[in-house]
Amino acid sequence: MYPSLHFMKLYKICYTFAQRLEKGLLAALADKIPCMSLDAFQQIQHLLEEIEQAQPQGAEEVEQFRLRFLGTKNILKPLMGEIRNVPNEQKREFGQLINTAKERAELKYEVLRRDQEAAAESAQAAHIDLTAPGEPLDLGSRHPVAITLNRIVSIFERIGFVVAEEREIEDDWHNFTAMNTPEDHPARDMQDTYYMRNSAEILLRTHTSSVQARVMTSQKPPIRIIAPGRVYRNETISARSHCQFHQVEGLYIDKGVSFADMKQTLYYFAREMYGPDTRIRLRPSFFPFTEPSAEMDVSCFICNSKGCNVCKYSGWVEILGCGMVDPQVLLNCGIDPEVYSGFAFGMGIERQAMMLYTITDIRLLFENDTRFLKQFGAAL
Ligand code: PHE
């Protein structure tokens, strides 16, 4: 029995030992689980700090930073596996922390990469070859309408006309009523325009004649102005007409201004603009704000009056409307027609630019196609 007793004892000892061991292990394991997740949390915290504080210098260190946090074998990957050991209620928080670390690393790397690029660029810039020829500057060119307009304005400036520029958004009075075109006047139909939605009183000016009213109500004669600018009309857009175009207005008011003065002034203009042999022709016409009124033609400078497409084989091209300022317009603007008289004229720019540069479609002037505009680089 002795040996068996011994055996039993041994067995018992072993058994208790095993039991204790198991208990201890279990306890240790039970301890270990929260302990492991705490580690993972701590590790993430440390990594976050590391990302925050990292200051890699130079391309190599930046690459190391990338490999450590964003490479295929980055340090965040194994931590992701740790999520198994994190208690359920903390899994969400743990996942978020890992994501935050990843985002911060990405953000930081992006900044570092850009800094690197900038540094590389400025290093390259430091090696500029000052003897190399420069890049040619794209200078652009004047618009054909601007070229024509400037030419017209400078011709009148030479004989003492002063530029007056005014608003394109006008009121009814300056555009129509003051210019002797009261409401319901049939002449308004010829110049239909765009009105503001909330006020029929405010409109886009239909002609630069509105500047006449602006100047006459704010200046005392003698008045000698030239008013270039954009005007608008409710027209169907085609090769020949547009809803926007440019005009130049002229106005001369003084004591004793006559029709002969107007004719001579316009004759001077025609010769300066179209050459010394240019002839002019005044045809009687009607404008509500001038009396008498005329339309002026110049002898065709394209075919020398022999007959061509531009003058439609008549030898003449119409370029402007003109006349003696109607006494009623002077009265409307507070100028005494018994003391003062004057003449006015208005001309479209696009038509003249088209004739000068043989442009066949007015729409080209408003499309801003640089292939078209570049052709005027040499025309000043
Ligand atoms: N305003 C007129 C128009 O647009 C032109 C014009 C101006 C006529 C001045 C006579 C005097 O058609």
C-alpha cells in the first residue's frame, strides 16, 4: 500500500498544484486581457504624439516617415489586429483612434511632401541661367473697335473736342424725353431696349445722345464734347446687327453755331479718317432731337467710288447721323435757344471698323476669340 499511498499523495499534490496553476493562469490571463488593450491604447497615443512631433528633415527622412506610418508594412497595421483583444464597448473608440492616427499621418506627409517640392523648386531656381534668352511675353492686341474708336476720338480732340464719358444704365428722361422723344413717340419703337425688371424708368441707353442731356444739364456753354461708349438695342443678333455696339457722339453748343460749321467739322473728320480725297454727302433725314437733320455718307474708300460690295455699288457709304440741336432739347436741358445754338452728330463704330478691316460678321467683334483678335496686333 505504501507505494500506492505515495502515489496518491503525489497525485494529490500534483492535482492541487495543477489546480492552482490553472487558477493562476486564468487569473493572469484575466488580468492580461484588459492589460493588452490598455497597451494598444497607449501605443496609439504614443504614435499620435510621434506623428505630431515628427520633424523629418530631407527627402530621406520624409520617406522614412511615410514608410513607418503609411507604407504597406506600416506600424498601424498590426495595431489594427489588436482590436480583437479590446473589450467590445471600447472597440469603436479604438478604431477611431487608429483612423485618426492614419489621417494625421497622411496630412502631415502631404505637408512634408509639398515643403519638399517647394524646396526642390527653389533650389532649382537658384540655378537660373541668367544668360538664357527670356520667354517671349504675350502682349495681346488692341480690339478693332477700340482702334477705330481711338482714331475717331483723336481726330476730334485735335480740333478742341473734349471726351465726356457717361453711364450705360440710363434713365428714361436722359435717353428719350430730354432728347425730344416723349413717351408714345413713334421714334421710340426704332430704339427698343432693355429695361430694368422693377422699373420701366431705368434702361440700357440706346444711343450716346443721352450724354448730350447729361452734359447740357451739368455744364454751361460753350460745350464741345465727344462721347464714346457702348449702347444697347433689342435687336435680333445677326451678321449685320447686334444687341450691343459702340457709338461716338459729338456735341457743340455756343453762340452762333451754324449748319455750315457742322458740315465743315464733319468734312474735316471724313478726310482725316478716310483719306484727303474723301468727299461727303448730306442727305435730309429725321431725328427727334435735331432740326434740320441729315445722314452723312462718305465716298467709298474701298473702291474709290467705283462700286463694290461695301458701298453696294452706289459709291457712297453712310457713316453718321447729324443735325442742328432742336431748340426744344436746349430748353429741356435749361439752355436758352434764343442765345445758343449747336450741332450734334452720332456714329456707330462697328460698321466703320468692319469696313476698315473688311470684317464681314459683326458677331466676331463680340466673341473674344483670340484667333480673331490676334490679327490686329500690328494695327495701331
Ligand atoms: N442718336 C442717333 C442714333 O443713334 C444719332 C444722332 C446723334 C443723330 C446726334 C443726330 C444727332 O441713331
